[in-house]
Amino acid sequence: CTKEEISLWWHFHLESGMQSTLDGAAKYKHALQGQILVFDLHGFGVRHLHRSCISLLISLFGIGQSKYPESLNRVFVLNAPTLFSGVWNAVKGVLNERTRLKIVMTNKSMHEDLEKLIPPERMPVFLGGKCPCNIGEVLSAFGSGFTKLTVAARSETAVPIDVPENAILSWEFRTDGKDIKFGVVMFASGGYKQGAPYDAAPVIVEIAKSGSKGDSIAQTITGCKAGTYVLIFDNRYSMMSSKTVMYSLEVCDSEMPVAVDSGNVGRAVGESVVTGVPTPAATPGASGGASAVNFP
């Protein structure tokens, strides 16, 4: 769809939310406090970091801030990978402080403040609640940007890719509802030949059952050493069943294709992500009134 169509949808979404807030206020006989937006970034990767995407996000946030300034109560960004700090640095520049203070980001699948605001019976199932409502879409679906791979029973398939020094490597894959073993090893640049044994190669991701079973598995590595990285889809343990895998694999220069704060983008998962709302999990003393929510 076009940028204009997405903008129209966003206007419709915000108008619908305002109407729901007014209807709720009339039903419960008191003013409601606005909408709660939840963005689940499971599956977000390098392939989403292009200028048109960032430009669209800035436009949408600008619409919400200028035309519906008081309709928003809180925004929760869940499963935010390290790379999303680059997007945040690009977007937050157009937001005023009042709006920024409503936004919470975490790399976890849930945030305790969100759990306090929405009871389990109204929380969607995909967020760990009990409501079977048909909302929430996976960021990336089978099709565009994915390569289809069939791994026969009692066999494995290796997917090599050359990665330059200090680059960013990102991958994402799903199976057809079955499990498969997955891992990543690294060879010296040009040192890998198809079918070569990898037992002595440095292990980047330990080979183990992925547990995908139809769900998206995504990971990003920043500050890579130069070399040939080999993704291994191992189905040798399956005596009868072949596995179908849809995967996406991308390499990006260390200089991100968006305006970013280099102090944030290079962080490994496990350090921190910036949020505009102080919470019980926040680290005291963050500058500018922002807080740093510690990753596990």
C-alpha cells in the first residue's frame, strides 16, 4: 500500500479510538484516560531500517501529536531489539517532551506497567492474556524478502554469507510448523567451501532446536568480525520428515541508513534501551529526564 493509504488508515485508527473513548466515558459515567497503543516488534530486523520506513513513522507520529494530542495515554514498544534504538533516535526528534514521556520501550515481551493497566481478561492472547481478540499482526510474513528452503530428513543445509568488519548481521526464519535445529558458525573470509565440516569453526550461535514451529525467530549481531558466517539448518535428527524454512538474511554497514546515535546502536542486547517514562525497573540518574530500562 502507498504512504497516503497508510496515512488514511492511521487517521481512521485514531478517530475510531477517540470515538471508543467517548463511548466508554458515556457507558461508565466518567472520563476515560485515552488510548493505550502496543507495538510488538518481534521479528524487527535490518531489512526494516530504510529511509522510507523511518520517514513514514515520523509522519504518523507527527499526525498523532499535532491532530490528536490528548487522545494518547501510553505507548508500549515490546520486544524492541538493539537496532530499534536507531529508529527511536530518528523519530524522537519530532516528538515534544509531553509525548515522549508517554512512551515505554523494552526488549521483553511484556512490561509490568502494561500489566497493571490492562486486566488479563482484556489482554490479547498474543501478549499473554486471555482475550481471544483477533488483533496484532506479525511484522514480517512469508513472501517478500524471504527465501524458501526445504531441508530433507536426515540432512542439513548450510547458508553462507560474507560479512565485512564491524558490520551488522541480521536473520529471521520460520518453519512450516515443525521444529528444526539452528546455529551459526564463522569461517575466515573466503575460507568456507560448501559441505566443509564446521566442527572446529568458532560458534556464533550454538546449534540447538529452535522451537520455531511456525513462529518467527529473529536475531541481530552488531560489530561483527570480518568473515564468512554460515547459518546451519539441521534436520539430521528427523528420520522421516522434511522441514520447510522461510528465511531472510541481511548484512548492513555499521553506519545505519538512518540518523542514529552511535552510542546506542552499537550496544549488545543485554545492556539497555532508552525509554521516556520512569518505571520501577528504571535506572536512576539518566540524563534529560529519560530512564534506562535494563535488559535481562
